[in-house]
Amino acid sequence: MRSTKIKIGVACAACGLLALMMTAWATGAGPVGSGTASATKSVCGLGTGKKATGRPIKLGGIDMLIPGVDFTTIGKVANAYFQCVNDNGGIRGRPISYTLLNEQLNPAQEAALARKLVESDKVVGIVGNTSFAECGTNWRYYKSKGFVVIGAGVQAECYGTSSFAEVNMGPRYSNIGAAQALVGAGVKKLVVASPATISAYADGGVVKVAQKAGIPSQVFPTVLPVTDANSTILKLVQAAGDGGGVILDFTPDTAPALLQAAVAQGLVDKVKWGSSTPIANAFMASQTSAFDGKFFINSEIALLDSKGPDETLYQQVNAKYSPKIAIQSFGQFGYLDAKFAVQALLNVKGAITAKSYNNAVRALKDQKTDMLCKPFYVGNLKYHIPNNTDITVDYKGGKVVQKQKCFAITPVDPQIAQTRVWEKQFKLN
């Protein structure tokens, strides 16, 4: 069992105005995140510039790390935000001890780590979880303990149970967004490839989008790590055929080899290309210029070079507290996980316990940030899909550029339609 234990401090970042492109950033003097929050500026926690020295508050998280996929960036950037907050007053003077545990796609291990955090480490909340399977393994346990995890989800249970409130929309809905964009671009067939472990869930929405559009579709579950990128990408392009579209649902650990294989075989212009969020970053954009102007990448979160207050603070925090981690969407997820968890902590009246913190998480609503198209919320709901509106991006000159403005994910799944009913009914955002 592999684990990384991190002791840190935490408090709240103030909410910014909702917008994908904010116009101003007032830097101010002093440490990163210090100063007063405003409509154009976010700060770490209370922004006091003074270290928290009181009795620690315990939080924990679980991230998957397997060959071909590294989700630990999310927890590590959450940790970076917590460190910044700890340097800015903490939770009214109290720091947080954050324990980040890694799992290797083993259900027994996932179950043991959750119980370690809750029963042995006595955390009051769980933050920053991301895995192919941990939601499915542990949602009943978290529910029995009254916990709501703020994380970045992947599988169905992350979005179909009351135990998780994810800042992202996950591969299924991100793939749906990419499929919508490709259908709008006139493709005649949709082909989608995801890791075999999550394909049944992640790719099912693309099939529904194709059915709604009256075009065929084909799903390719892909075993990781990919050992023959040339044959994999050729198979996808041949399946799509002339006028077809290929959606790649892979992280930057796997995607570069596939893109380079498409270039090497002269396949880039044979189809239209789509993708889920993970490759919406400068590292991927710099891999090859052959895809410039030719991608429909669904982005669950704002451009990495946008100038909003939270995006700017994220980059400053990352530069100071986790400089070895490249700026990326997973980092944005970790930042938001920590930001919203901290807001819940600051909203607690009286003693901070597992019960009071998790009740405060459920009470979160209308949490504005420039990183999301709509405010984040949790609510006392059967399941949570607060991120259901996003943008389409592309590559240009080694950068990620916006291709389409915020649009609502089509409700081919009834859960999306019900989510939007709840948003209006309970005035959640």
C-alpha cells in the first residue's frame, strides 16, 4: 500500500465573479494570496499573510496512480492551495493536516484507505479524490458515515450517489460535450476510445448523442498502458471513415503517443478530432502543430491562460507551493476542490467536526468562480452534477484556445435533466 502523507494548513479563497474571461488582476504586495479579496482578486483563505498556529483540523484524500494514468496531481495541487491558506490565517487561526493516499486500482486497498482516513486518522472531511473505481468502492461507506467527498470524478457512482460532489463533469459528460461539438461540425459517424476500465460508463453518452443525431457510433475500450499507438490510432481512424469523428478520452500520460502516431501515419486530416478535458493544456498543445485548428476538445474548466481571479491565484499558488507540477486542468480541479472545502470549513458555526463540516459541504451553493461556466454547489440531493455546462477548446501555436463559448451538455441522460430541475427548484446557482 503506497501513501504520501502531507501536513498542511488551510482556509478559504473568496469567490470571484462568474465569467470565463475576467478582465483585471490586482497583484498587491506581500505573500502569495495575501490581501483583501474583491471582484477581480482571490486570496488564500483569510488573506492575512500570517501563519496559522492553532490546533490542526484533519482532512484527507485518495488518488489513483497506475501505469498510464496519474491522478495524484489533483491532491497535490489541493495540498499546494492548503499550504498557501495556512500561510494566510488558516481556519480562524487553525491549520489543517492533509493526508493524501495513493491507490493502485485495487478495491480492497481503496476500501482500506477510506477506513484509515475516517476511523484511524479521524479526518473531518475527504477532499481531492480521483480514481477509476474508488467512488464505486466507497460510496456506501461514505454515506454511512455522513461524508460528502469534494473531488474530481471519473465513474458513474461519482455522479449517481449522494456521497460525492465533483468539481468536474467527468469523462462521460465531457465526452458528450466533445460529441456535441463534432456533430455540430457535421461528422457522419462517432468513434470514441476510453480506458477499458471506464469505457462502459464513459463512452455510453457518446452513443446516445450519435443516436439522437441519427448517425452510427462505435466504442473502443482501450487497455492501458497503450503498447502500440500506431495500430490503435489507425484502427480508430479506419472505424470512423471518411467524414467521421474520433474522440480520444485519455490523460497526458497516454495521449501524446496517439497524436504522434496519427501524424506519423498521415492520419490527421482523415477525420475530425475530439477529446475530453485532460489534454486541454499547453504541454499537449506543444506536442505537435499538426493538430492546430483541428481539435474539438471539451473543457470542463476555463482556459489555463485566462485572467480571472481564481485562475491567476491558482497559477501563483502552483508556482510557489508545487512548482514541479505543470499548469493543467487536473491542477485546476485540485485548486477548486480545496477552495470549496475550505469555504465549507469557514461556514461552520461552532466546533468543527466530521458532522458539522459535512453538513456545511451539503449547504454549499452559488459558489462563484471564473474557472467554471456556472457557480458550484452541493445541496442535499440524491446525486450531484453541478458542472454541466462547459466550453470547447483547440490548439494553436502551442497554446490552448477557446473555440466555442459555454454551452449546456445535452441531457441525453435523465440525470442531467433532473439536475437542472433541482438547480432551479432549490436556487443552487
